[in-house]
Amino acid sequence: MTEPTRKRGRPRSSKDNVGTVQVLDRALDMLDLLSANKGLTLSEVAEQMDQSPSTVHRLLHSLAARGMVESDQATQAWTIGPATFRLGSAFMRRSGIVERARPILRALMEHTGETANLGILNGDSVMFLSQVETQETIRAFFPPGTRSPLHASGIGKALLAFGGAEVLETLMQGQGLKKFTDKTLTTPEALEADISRTRARGFSFDDEERTRGMRCIAAPVFDLSGQAVAGISVSGPTHRIGHEHIKTLGAVVAAAAAELSQAMGK
């Protein structure tokens, strides 16, 4: 029997393989969708997931009973619930990377004057785990749980350069090289050239590739086995992170990442 064509929704991934539980996949897709938005109505969730409103209604209420999602009675919008924080906190405690990174991020922010970030690989994206904000009025802001595309973020490009070939493969099979600004790397050739430069200098550089007026410099964090498991970055506006500062800031960020790698046992 031919499988129906999916009109909307998230790209196919390994979860579409035989052996997965369809209703669980849908529930997890729903959590993923709600986590990326500030609030969606039932009809908006149904449209974006390409599911019937009745199916979405049942899933939402099942998740709500567990505290995984909740609704605003005034706006009828659904959002992530408090139980997801408990699960996320359990991950943070298990990995230990956030606690180890915190003083390093603070020192990095104080040294550079720019917001310092910690992120990990999450499928074809970067998920930010922690941030120490600068006191400057204009600054970057990535709340924990925020996701950003690999090819258009400093940490993402660091992980592409120093991670395994499967990281790039996952990106190309997933969201691909989506354009965000006129500086986004949207061809494999441009991305591969950037990856080569990143490997040569030891840090990546996001030059307004995700957001106009903002730049980011990042370096990979390695675990005991030498695998790139995370990245550290500083991000800020172009008028403070000029091209003349890139080499100096890159060395500082790379040193901070190496310090965290050592703390992780490398």
C-alpha cells in the first residue's frame, strides 16, 4: 500500500523507519513544534502537523494530563508545560556540562564584553543549553531550549567542522541549507569551503548569516573520546564585533572551549 504524501509538517527523519510507534512519534513532534513557538491554537497545530483536529485534540489533552503541555483559556493557545522542564533538568544533571560550563561562560562574557553561549547538537540543529548575557543594551538572546540551524550559527558551523561526516549528512537530509539573509551559506560548495576555513583556524565565524546585524564566533567542545559534543560561542552586533576583532576573539573563544573540554575529561 502506498504511503500518503505528507503536505506539511516536519521533514522525514530516522523516526519514520519501521518499528516506531506512530502515536508516540506524533506526540513528540507536537512537543517539538510547541517548543519552537510561543503559543499555537489547536487548528494551527493541526495545520502545521498535517493532522486532523480530532487527532490533535486527543494528543493535546493526553499530554496536558501529564503536564507536558498547557493551554491559555483566554487565547486558546497551547504551549509547553511545566513537566517538560523536569525532563530537561534531568538531562542537564546527567550530562553535567551546563554546571561545568557556567563559570567558563561567565569569564568569557566578562573578558569579551559579549554574550557567551553553550549549545549542543540536536538533530539538524543546535540547541542552546545556557547563556551568560552581556550588560550591553543591544545583545543576542538565546533562551535554553532555543534551536538554530547548523549552517547558519556559530556553534552549528563549529560542530559541522569538527563533528563526524554524519552531522553534515543529517543537515542535508533534514532542513537543508535554508536561506535567512543574503549572507547565508546556501550551497554545499560554500558550506564546505567555510568548514575548511573553520578547521584551519580552530573556530567558526557566523557573519550575519542567521540575523542581519549580528555576528558569532564559536569553537567546539570535545569529550574524553575526542568527539565534538558541544560548542561555546560569543555573539553580538556587528558594530562591536568588527572584522578586525575576529582573530583575537576567536583565540579567546577557542581557549574557553578547550578549558571546558578539559573539564569534560578530554
